[in-house]
Amino acid sequence: MPKRSIIETIAMERKKKKRKRRKAQMNKKLDKNSKISDLQRKKHELETMIQAEQARLGRAGAKDKKFTLDSGFIDSGLKAGSGQGEPGFMDQLIENGTKEGWAAFIGYNLKNKLKMEFPPLDQEKFKFGDYGYRRLVELLFESPELVQIIIEVKDVSGFQMVSLKSLFRGDEPTMRGIEALCGLIQVKTRRYDPVCETDFKYLNIILDSFTISKKENSTKIWDIKTEKKEVKITANFDKGNREWVYKID
């Protein structure tokens, strides 16, 4: 039998690790029926929040509006299929949108199957609490219910794949970073093979935008504070499996 090359040996080892990981994850598969029921409940809670905001606007004298900019709602004259409302609406929402506004805007667009185009995030503006993009990411930390509504979870050979719904479009690095963050919030632990996966790099950009990471031995730590939560995220390199392991508390 011919001797295997180094490349073939490495490929064989990777396949073994992936099979081992998938086998372990198959033992943790969630009951799909209860998960669907839970997602429906979460969706109902978000719809209730949107209706409450609409009622508040109505009491404030907003006539014939489906979403105004200040509250995250957009005019009833939005163009079908755009999900953007008036020209420049998304840019303004990115700059100074509120958490309530983001929840209402995203919920409305998902419910009505309207695409949303997201521009690149500005890391420098993340330092300021009134930056709309920062408020959106803080909302993801604070509302696992919203995260479950905006993502799709698929089982691939026992491995949970988390992705944003197809209606989210825009700047690819930004979308991949937000998608990776949602996946981490959803499953609590994510593993990345640095040889064939790069999404953890975009996740790092979002986390570094919030705070400067610190190191304890070989572990990177991000301590992130929002209005309602304190979140600790760690990343360390598993030398045995040659993977980055991210965890959220």
C-alpha cells in the first residue's frame, strides 16, 4: 500500500474530527415539535410588542402611519418589495434608530416578506450609545426572542447550522458578523476551523467594536454591557482539534 502524503493524512484527520463532532451533536438534537411551538410563542410576543407600539403612536396622534422614523415605523407609502420606506430611511435608522424601532421595523418586514438592505457598520461610531447599529446589536444580546425570529436553524447531519433569514441582505462582512453573533447567542458554543472557516473573524470585528478584549492565558475575553445585560464571551484555541471555540455566558 502506498504511503499517504502529509496532505492526505491531514484530510483524513479532519474528516474523522468532523464525524466525531457530528456524532456528538446528534445526541443533543432538540425536539423539533417543541422548538416550533416555542418559536411560535416568541413570534406572538414580538407581534404583541409591535401592536403595542402602533397603539402608542395612535394615542400620540399619528394618523395613517404604519411606522414613522422616530419610532422605527415607516410611512404607509413604502414601495412594495423594498422594505426601506422613504429614500435614505435605512441610513437614518442605522445612524440613530432605537431598539423598539429596530424590533418593529424588522418584525414588519419579515411579516410582510420585504427585503432589508444593510450597509456596512462603522466601528468608530459603536463607541457612542446613540448609534443605531449599536442599538440593533445590543437588542440581539437582550432579546433571544428576536434572535429566534430572524434566524433559520437547520440540522445538517446532526450539526446545527444557524443563518439569517434570506430577507436580510447587504454588506457581506456585516451580515456574516451578525449571523455569527446570532448563531453564538442561539447555541451558546460555536467551533470554527480556521483553515476553512472565516466567519469568526467577522464576529471578532463586531465584538471588538463594543469593547477591547482582554487575555487570560490563551483565552480572549469580551465583557459587553448593554442597558439590560452583562454578557461575557470567550474564545480559545483548541489545539487538539485545531479549532477556535467561542462561548457566551
